[in-house]
Amino acid sequence: VQLQASGGGLVQAGGSLRLSCAASGSYDMGWFRQVPGRERYLVAAISRRRGIYYADSVKGRFTISRDNANNTVYLQMNSLQVEDTAVYYCAADRLRLGYGSRWQNVDYWGQGTQVTVSS
């Protein structure tokens, strides 16, 4: 399974970025993020049936969506805060990705992409 992620970069606080991730099949998909010294955790996920999960820290600011025809997931990140600075990882799972999902149980990963929010 291949996950090809793109997007990320440097933006000022209050700005927006969009991440995308294309998979080579149909899976529950989402985005984790990680900062040095901290555990990788799930910030948003969308199931094949379009059930959606958001971490409390991003609710109201991030929007996850998917294009099932192209097995692609998008993460629109608005009102970015310095605290959103992290490496973001696209994830895909054959069974389920959503509330309670932990990085140790994820089936597939894309390459990380750096998101840096400056003050």
C-alpha cells in the first residue's frame, strides 16, 4: 500500500494550509501529528462511509474530507495556531480509524510533512 502525502509548509498564525494524501486502495484514513518528545496522535479521521472524527484541539478549525473515487483524503487547516506546528502523517487502516485510534495500531503510513506556524 502506498500513501502519497502532499501539502504542508510554513504559514503565519491565523493562516491556512491544505494537506492531501492519495492511497492505492480504499481504507479508513486520517492524519496524525507529532512533535519532538511527544507521542503521535490522531487529529482527524474519515471512514469509508464518511464518519468523521476530530481531536478537540482542532474542532472548528480543521476539516477532513475524502474523494472515494480517487482514494484521496484532504485536511483543510484554517485558523492555524503556533501549537499546530508538527509533522503531520497520513494514515490508513483496513479496519477502522477514528476515536481512540492509536498510532501503534495503524496499518499504513505516508511520509510525514512538516507544518510550521509562526507567530
